[in-house]
Amino acid sequence: MHKILLIGAGKIGEMITALLATSGDYHVTVADMSEASLKRIPKHDAVSTIILDATDHAALVAAMDGKFAVVTAVPFTLGRFIAPAAKEAAVHYFDLTEDVESTRLVQELAADSQSAFVPQCGLAPGFISIVAYDLAKHFDELQNVHMRVGALPKYPSNALKYNLTWSTDGLINEYLNPCEAIVDGELREVPPLEELEQISLDGITYEAFNTSGGLGTLCETLNGKVQNLNYRTVRYPGHRSILKMLLQDLRLGERPDLAKEIFEHALPITMQDVVLIFVNVTGDQGGRFMQESYAHKVYAREIDGQLYSAIQITTASGICAMVDLMAEGKLPQKGFVRQEDTDFSDFITNRFGSNYDQSTAMETAGIGAE
């Protein structure tokens, strides 16, 4: 049985614990500063809990002793403490970060590591990169790789048409930071909340716009191989304009802690959500200009008698699948591991990754610029 240290006892941590512990192959030690959060962790013979300060290096290294891997489900700001401890303890490292700088630190630490460092293991970045790279491999020459993801409430009821479904810190971070893209064959940074477009999926109209971090390491992997590569977040129409007013005109972007306080005070959490995943790739196949697309919806549903939100399912299943593939020897066992190093068929047939394949495939009605 593989021993896992899971840092973070929030909504995603709860589901990671449930998936790994009930598989019969993992014992999970859940660590958090909050005793109240730890009390919400599922009770199971393969689960134990400890109070742990993720900024305490010595305590982190001690908690990792004898573990197969450390899995982090905490705000990206704590990665700079956890990743160095994982290297010292020589355990595999997995995180969910969308933060570009955090991933660069992990990549540096992994250069001479004896264990594997696998960041960005969630939905976007994460699964979206696995899908996009798998489609890209079908082409002799690539023209465009467009990646679109949205985690949305099924029943929007406020002006933002949005409910909190995952990390508020991560949400604000992706709205504020520059976004990587490849434009006309050149690697660039483009501004967040810009390049607004309309998307129609299953007859429903959405909007999409630039946000940071969703591409993961694909810009580095496909640089020099594709003309245009970009990632945009999907929301209901009107969301982007209100965000620009709040974050730019009212300058809340300069006070992210205040923005977080306002969002968490005003926007309720919902378990009734849907995750949209859309990838569109064009290029040359055998001398013809061709297109291949992947479109999928994942809904909230019960798993083993427990209701989980769509964002919980996609995020937790993604990182659990990567841990499982590492344990099975299907990923590099040391150094820096990119999401696109994962074989799509290995992921989607994995017992955890298959949760992505148990919802509704979409017929794409159309995509275009506004």
C-alpha cells in the first residue's frame, strides 16, 4: 500500500482522500492547519489526519518521511514551501497550481531530483493539456491549438452569473496575471480578460477570454511547432465586463485579498455545476488542411453514495489519476513531468481518470470571435 501525504483538507482535498482511500491501494495522511477542516475529511481505515503548518520546513520533511508522494490541494502560494521539502524528503510531488511562477520553481527543483515533480495536475492546467497534445500528435504540421474550459453553475442567479466552485485565490490569480500564448509562431504574453469571443455549445451561448495558467507547459512543448496556441476561460455572457470593472476600473486587482473577501462574502458555493471542456486543433494531415475537436461536459453527480461537484470530480480525479499512473510506472519516475507526458488512453482508462469519461459528450455548434 502506497502512503500519501495530502496537504489541504478543503473541498478538493475531501474528494482526493475519498478516491485514494477507497481504492484499497493507498493510505492517506491528510494535513491541514484547521482542525475544523480535518473533521470534515471522510472517515476510513486508510485515512489519518494531522495538524501541520505548510510553511514549517522541518515539520513538512518529517511528515513526508516514508511516504510515496505528497499531494497538495492548497493555494498556490504554499507551493514554494512544500516543493523544496519534497525534494529533501525524496518523495514524488503533485500539485494543482495554475500559477506560472510556482511551476517554474518546481521545474528548477526537479532538475537534479531523485523523485518526480508533477505540477498542474487538475483540469486546466492538467487534463486539458493531455487532450490537446494527444490531438496535436495526429497532425503532420500544426496551425492552431485552441483550448477552452469553464467551470460554471448550472443555475446562475447573480449579475456575474457565477458561483464559487474552487479556489478563490486561484480564480483571482488567473484573472490578473499575464497569459502565455503562441501568436503567429512567436511565444508571447497576452493580457488577461482580453480577446473576448463567443462560443456556442449544445445550443447555449457562452463567452471566453484570456486567463493565466491554463496552458500549463504546452507553450514550451509546442513552441516552434504550431502557429497559434491559446487558452481561454469560458463563462456566461456578461461576466468578463463586470470583472474588468471590478478588477481594473475599481482597482480591486491591486488588492487581491480584498477581492477574495468580497467574492467569498457575496458569491455562494454551489454543488450544482457543470465543467465544459473544448479543444479545437487544425493543421496538415497527409497534405490536407484538417480539423479535430474534443468537446465534453462533466456534471456534478454521486460517486460511492456521496454527491460531488463537477469541479471536485474533474480536479480530484485528475491528480489521483496522475498519482496512480506514477505508481503503475506509466510516468517518468524522477525529474520534471509535464501533463503532456501522459498518454491520453492511459489517463482516460485509469480508474480515476475515467471519471472524465462518464458524463455527456457534446456536439459543437460553433466557435468564433465576437
